[in-house]
Amino acid sequence: MKAIFLDKDGTLIPDLPHNVEPACITLCRGAGPALRLLVRLGYRLFVVTNQPGIAFGRFAAAAMDTVSARIRDLLLREHLALDGFYVCPHHPEGTVAPWSVECHCRKPLPGLLLKAAHEHGIDLRSSWMVGDILHDVEAGNRAGCRTILIDNGNETEWRLGPRRVPTRMAPDLYTAAVLIASHGDAP
């Protein structure tokens, strides 16, 4: 099985910091057609997201159930299904135990992708990580995926390195889907 791993904020939905209010959650423009194209190509869809707001006490971990349900509902309206929703609630400088720790799931580490791959039998070399910052790219590269950086202005650090070079870059999710479609299945 091959997968598309999607960062949540700034890639799948607009980036509204620490937003867990369902009424304020919408899909990014073009997300429905983009994801339908990828599903037609045989990809399964997974969200992999850092949510440090949990570790800093801005919202409870249980709020992610509501967010996941809202995103699943929005995708259902687009005739799509999400195969998995993986969250890292940790941040080493957080203020809420047990979330204020170093972990292996916080991007740029690949833990969320590796967990999804293990649980769903995903071939990482045939899969893509799509995100709007280089931490997403690095996580995907570390996991063995191909990667796309959505260059929409959300990356502000631009700390480059060998694991932080995307396979491709795109201005939005729809263009990313077209690039993935044109890339073929060869790793």
C-alpha cells in the first residue's frame, strides 16, 4: 500500500494557530480535487501533525478527536476518506505533563509516519510526505518517503541540510497532487 502523509495546518487546512474550533476548520482551496486525484492513483490518505498546543496547555489532547472528526466530515463531503490521523502532542519545553518531553514522533523525526506505516502496511518508498515546512520534509525523508514542500510562505527558518531537501516543491496542494501524478511510482 502507498500513502500520502499530509501535514494538517498550512497544508490540508489553513493555518490558524492552536485552533480546535470545528466551525473555523476548512479545507485549503483545491484540497478536494487534489486528494481525489491521489486516491484515484491508489494512494491512501493520512494526516501527521505536531500539536504542541497540547504540551503548552492551550487545548486538551481530547480536542484532537473533535478536530479529526471535523476534517473527516469535510473530506466525506468531498467523497474522500481519511485512513489515519496521527498526532504528536509533545514539546520538550511544554508546561503540561506528560506532554512536556522529548519524543520520537515530533516532526522532523519520522515517528508518526513510521507508526502509520507499521499499523497499515504502508510501503514508505512508494509514499509521499506533503507539508508546508522543512520539518515535514525532513520527517518524510527520514522515513524513506518522497517529499513535497508546499511553498506558501509558512516556512520561515529555511535551515537547510541533506534531509531537508524536498523531492519537489509546489505552491499548493493541488499542484503537489499533479506533480505526484506526473512523477509515477518509481522511487
